[in-house]
Amino acid sequence: MRQRHYRLASAVVLALLAPTHAVPASAQAAGPTPDQQLARDIFRELIEINTTDGSGDNTRAAEAMAARLRAAGFAEQDIHVLAPAPRKGNLVARLHGRDGSLPPILLLAHLDVVEAKREDWSMDPFAFNERDGYYYGRGTTDDKPMAAIFVATLIRYRQAGFVPDRDIILALTADEEGGDHNGVAWLLQNHRDLVTAAFALNEGGGGQTRNGKRLLNAVQASEKVFQSFHFEATNHGGHSSRPEKDNAIYHVAAALARLEAFEFPVKLNEVTRSYFERMSAIETGQVAADMKAVASASTPPADAVGRLAAQPYYNALMRTTCVPTMMEAGHAENALPQLARATVNCRILPGEDPAAVQGTLQRVVADVAVKITPLQEAKPSPPSPLAADVMEPIERLTQQMWPGVPVVPVMSTGATDGLYLRQAGIPVYGVSGLFGDIDDNRAHGRDERISVQSFQEGNVFLFRLVRALSSKDRV
């Protein structure tokens, strides 16, 4: 690390920016440092603000974070709370760089959380609880840790007098989990100048552990495309005492049987090929061999594909998937159905044409009397390139903090609001340094939690990663 990377207000900051290994549990037991306490206090404040779509207030959380930035010395003109609707506020703030010669980077996290009922939890989901080495509360994994750490990081930079070589933009947004006012989409449409950046850091990645062992640090660089279709059959109906073979329910059932027997072809992209290649060094036995074979072959061998596809996650990484998720039919138990309809949810590989997927579905059920219509327009987003100037600092910091833990690019089989940035030409990398147990994922569930150690290690990791990515000379 060279002093020319930044201007320092005090020698204390040199220690803050020095290489840091994982935070040992013994250090946690000794009590939090000021930097750890700052992140924890911000985290607690966010958890205790209900930001659900139904009854919460995203604007209140955005204003609370804006107040913290003002108190840290950020200028009023660099802090914006922008709301397309009541309770749907978004915070955008900017730490100015040295000379503007490099385009900004964007730190993205969503403030909204999924619904949580008190009767479903063993504690109040909107109270910040610390027990047994964990922080509990709705949003403790999705996505308020990153929001809190990003706010704490900018405050620490400001207090230290750190001037990056490029602007650092923070966007804390609404309605990622659901609702009519997705913050990223709205900001791009109405305030694009405030969030335009060379690339963004977002959720979607993170570390994985099993039985206390760190397995990998994931970087989400792609995600599948969400689109649902209706398979619909109609009929004249009639009395159930005089049944006919021409039955709307039979037609939809036949179409779904054909869908069940069909599989989309295997197609790997840069991200998924890299995933299987790197995972082959982590897994063992036949799984490792199959991953290596799939990653290395231009046409993956069918036997390896078949064995991997037996695991739903691996199957979803390799191909587009379509599956029935809802059904409705009939209007009375003593009447033949006049309408039968199934909802089929597809998760489409990035780069595939959603219209072509619909065409494939129509060919699969071509001899069945059903009509296929999309429920909504698909929102495709291209994979983000595994650019060396982003991946190398992630690799380096991962090895400094957790020696031997590999960095693995991943494609989300679900979706994040990073898709809107990718659509706008802004690459997005889901990376956090926050490790979680892959066998105990409580996001969106009962008693959601994150370990204290994981949160504070992510605090160190993101503080150092953002500094590295905002400097011309990497550390």
C-alpha cells in the first residue's frame, strides 16, 4: 500500500487501511472497536425501522441514513432522498473523488425487506436482538448488512479525510423485494445522472460456510430472467353427468405432462463455466469430475450433465427452466370446466430470447389444445464481464482475509434489482464478504440472522474493497 493512493488526515487511518485478516472470535469477545460499533449502531437503526411494502416506511430509513451522512460532514447537495411515492424513498449520496478522471463506482443495497409477522417469530422481527453470537431481525441477511456497512464505510472515509481517485456513489433503494416502485428502475428513469457509474457492487454474492468451514467467496456476475406464462384451455362446458374427452382440465394436464418430460438444452456462459471450473476444485469424487467435464468441454458430456442435473441448483445453472407453479380450473363440482389455466414460471438463461422460449414451449405442446401467453414482459439483463480490474482486488482481499478460500463467480437462479443496472449498461458484481451457513439460510424466513463475526468481517472486507476499487493503483 502506497501513500500516494490517498490523502490522510491522520496517521490513524494508515492502520485502518492496512491489510486485515479475518476478525477472530477472541477479538469480538474483547468488545467492539469504534469502527465495529459504528457499523453495529447503523445496522441496529436500520433493522428497527420497518421497511416492508405493506406497513413499513422506506423513506424513514433513507432519511435516517441521510442524517448520519450529514452529521459526518457530507454536503447537503451531495445527499438526496428521492421518493416516487409516500414511504418509498431512496437515498443517493456521493463522496467526491480527486479529479473526475475515472468514472464513479456505485454501492447499491436495498432498504426494503419482506413481510414478517410477530406470531411467526420467536422474537420481535423489527427489534435488533443480539444473542449467542448472532444478530437477529428482519433484514439481517437481506439486505440491511450491506446498507449499514456501506454507510459506515463512507462515514469512515469522510472522517479520515480519504479522497478517492473516483467518485463513490451510494444508493439505498426501495421495493427490491416487491411493490410498485422499484428504486433502481425509478432512479435510472428519473435521476440517471445521480447513479451512472462504471460498475456497481450489490448483493447476490457472499461467502458460504458448512460446519464452520469457509468454502468459497461468491461473486454474482449474472442472473436468470424471470418470466411467467399461462397455459390456458377453454371449453363450452356442460353437465358433469355427461362427461366428454374434450375437457379443458385434460388439455392443460396433457400440456404440463409434455412440459415435465422436456428439458431445455444446456448452455454455459462465462460466469457459469467459471463456476463449475472453480467448484471442481472444491468438490470431490464424481461431482468434481462431472463439474470439470462440463466446464472444459464445448459440448458437455451427457452423462456428466445428467448426474449434475439431478441436483436442482446445478440443473438451474446449466439451462433455462420452466415449471408449473399455480393452477385454477372449473366453476362447480357438478359442471364440466369451461376454463383451465396453469401458471408456468420460467427462469431464462441470460442471452436467450424470451420470445424464443415461448416458441419452444408452443412446440413442446403443439398437439394439445392450449394457448400460451406471457403474463408480463421479460426483463433480460446481460452477464457482467469478469473484468480483471474488479475480480483481482476481490481475489487479493479474499486471500488476505481468508487464506485458501477461493473466489467463485456465480449466476443467480433468482433475480436482484441489479438487472436494471445491467440493462442500462452498468456491470454489477454481487460481493459482500459476508459468510453464511449454506445449510441454515434464513433470508425471508423465521428468525432471520447473521453471525456477529460474519457481519464485522464483511465490514472490514467491503471497507477495503471499495477503497481498492476507487483507487487508480490497486492494493
